[in-house]
Amino acid sequence: MGSRRENAKPGRPPATTPESRENQLIAAAVDLAEQQILNGKASSQVITHYLKLASSRERLEQERIRNENSLLAAKVQSLQSADRIEELYTKAIAAMRAYNGYPEEELDENLQ
């Protein structure tokens, strides 16, 4: 029985994080599934898995997930923008009050 290093694919450095190790294992599993399919020795579960991935329903589901992620990113950006605008308004009001002669201590109390 060979060691783990003998079975590893050449050119793949060892994983340094759990995420990269997981990605290596996923890649190995996909390679094995491909090999089994090409050799005609794949189990029905492996074949069914890849058939589902090829379905139009799966493609639509993946597109829906991408769109939801884009929407969430836009919402986050909008909230961050609203925070910046609020900060700019607060500074503008403070500047106007300072220009009108209000003491700075009074400005700080009124803004909070």
C-alpha cells in the first residue's frame, strides 16, 4: 500500500487551510467520478447527480441564487451609502451651526 503522498496528483501543493483542503478533496472526488463515468463503472447515484446538474431546472436555480446574491450585495451597498449620506448631512449641519456662531460644545450636544 502506497503512502498518501504517492497517491497525490503531482503539481498540487499541500493545503494550508481547511477551505483549500476541502477544495482539493472536492476536485479529487469530481476527478474520480469522471473517471468512473468514462470507464462505465459509475454508480447510479453518481450518474444521477451529474444528470441533475445538467438539467434546465438546476441552471435556473443557480441563476436565481446568483441574482439573489447580487441583490444582497446591492442592498449592502445601499445601506453603506445611506450611512455616508447621513454622516455628510450631520457634518453639513454642524458646519452651518458653527458658521452661525454656535459654540462647538453646544453643537455636539444637539447632534447626539
